Amino acid sequence: MSDRPSDSAAAYWQANIRLVLKLLAVWFVVSYGCGILLVDVLNNFYIGGYPLGYFFAQQGSIYVFLFLIFFYAFRMNKIDREFGVEEKD
């Protein structure tokens, strides 16, 4: 028996890692880019009376992170079905 994972398992893992890296890049751009680097530009716009840069620094990146968690779960369910490893009810 070989210790090397099958091609299907390697492809599944690669799809998972690719998704995680894309979502981490989005989270980084939103939290670091919008909350720190672009704060002066975003402060020209307002949400609920607060500057948009302040909103992203305090709450916006958290909302995006929560959205990314649900999106990850949705996409992983789709990837699981694609590779035949979905959970049975």
C-alpha cells in the first residue's frame, strides 16, 4: 500500500487550498487595504453618518469576514459534491 495520496484526493486538497487562498486575499484587501491604506480616500464617503474608512476599520472587515465564512461553507459543499465526499444526511 502506498503512502502517496490518490490523484482525486490531491485534486480535492488543491481545490480546497486554492479557495482558502482566494478568500484570504479578499479578507486581506478589505481589512488591510480598506481599513488602513485607503482610509483617507474612503473617508470622503459616509455610511450612517460615519466615514467609510472608519466603518471598514471598525466593522466592515468583520462583516466581510463573516460573509467569507458562509461563502466558504457554500463552496466547500459544492466541491465536496464534485469530488463525491459530501456528508450524508
